[in-house]
Amino acid sequence: MTATDHRTGTSPEELVARLRAHARSYHSLHPFHLRMNQGTLTPDQIRGWVANRFAYQEAIPLKDAAILANCPDVAVRRRWIRRITDHDGTAADGPQSGGIEAWLRLGQACGLSREEILDRRHVQPGVRFAVDAYVTFARTRPWVEAVASSLTELFAPDLMAERLAAFERYYTWIDGDGLQYFRNRLVQAPRDSEHALEVVTAHCHTIAEQDAAEAALSFKCDVLWAMMDAIDHAYT
Ligand code: AHQ
């Protein structure tokens, strides 16, 4: 494929199948997540994962704001903006609202203080670099490619359900209220990935466009995998 291969690509259905095939590279298959879902992680390993994943969670609104800034389509922006309030909450809903606050409550339920999560003292270099790469990707790549990179969420609901079951079964030292973040994602992720898939299939028709969308999703799988490698290295 040349960078400007304008020949018509595959059908939308075939493109979706190509994108869904990246499930085999999703971080649900990372050894650290496999051990998490088997119930064998120690409290320190769980706390390390929660504290490091916070760096990713607090970057999501910046990533989505970058996509909004580059997106000329009002109809897309009207729906995409919800991702920001899902994470930041709203002034109307109060200071405890939003996914970032819910993640902080997960951390407190695991025995971390808000302060040690917010000051990022536990965040590993590899996690910080992967998160920065994701935000930079959204800021600098064509907005449809940045939308495509969010399609790892196609694979998230199964992982959220498996993770919730594992936490409720094996990590009973964590108060169940702290797991609300994952319950919320069970609803938000399918809604988000459905929209992202609509955008990508509506905008990616040439071979070059479809290859770029697939490359964006592959990049994002590497972002998530690199984060897990850094966490696994630090806490195992
Ligand atoms: O909690 C997650 C989240 O808010 C998002 C936003 C989305 C994106 O825009 O890239 N991806 C994502 C993900 C979240 N949780 C991850 C997990 O394993 O808990 C999964 C991750 C994703 O699949 O990209």
C-alpha cells in the first residue's frame, strides 16, 4: 500500500472484520491481566495497577478534546463530547461526578490515598510514555485515525465483565462500591465503540484510509500492551 493509494478498499463489513481481528492483540490477553482475572494478584500488585492506570484515565479527556479540536463534523462532536463529561463529570453533577473521581474511589477502596494517586508517585516511565504517545497521536494524526484508535473499546466489555467477576470473587478485600467504575464502562464502552465504528466506516473507503484506520487500532493495542508491560515489570 502506498501512502496515497486511492483505490477503493473493502466493504464496511470487511473493514469491521479486519478491525475486530485485533482482539487477538488486546491487553485482556496480557499475562498481568490474565493473572488478575485468575485471582492471583497480591494487594500491592492491584494497587500498583490502579495507581498506574490513573495516568491513562486522566489523559482520556485530553485525548478526546484533541479529537474534538480536529473534528469539523458537528454531528460527530455532539456525540463525542460525552466522552469528556463521562470522565470529568460536570459542575452540575458535582465534584464527585465522572469516571476520574470513580477511579480515585477505586484506588481508595484498594488502600491507596487520593494524594498518592493524584501526585503520580507510582506511575512507571513506560506507562507515562505510552499515555503521552496516545494523547500525542490524537493531537497530531487526522481526526478519523484518532477515532479509530479508540476502537480497542470494541473489546472492552468482555474484559470489564470478566474483571468485575474476578474482583467480586477473589479480591473481596476491596469494597464493592469501589468497582462502580467498571460497571459504568459496561454501559459507556459499547455506546462509544458503536459511534467510533460508525465514524470509521463512514469515512474510510480507500485502501489508504482503511489501512490507516487499522494501523491506528494496532498502535492503540501497543499503547495498552506497553502500559501493562511496564506495570508487570514493576510489580511482578
Ligand atoms: O476506562 C477506559 C476508558 O475510559 C477508555 C476510553 C477508551 C479510549 O477512548 O481509548 N479506551 C478506554 C479503556 C478503558 N479501560 C481499559 C480497561 O482495560 O479497563 C480499556 C480501554 C480500552 O479498551 O481502550
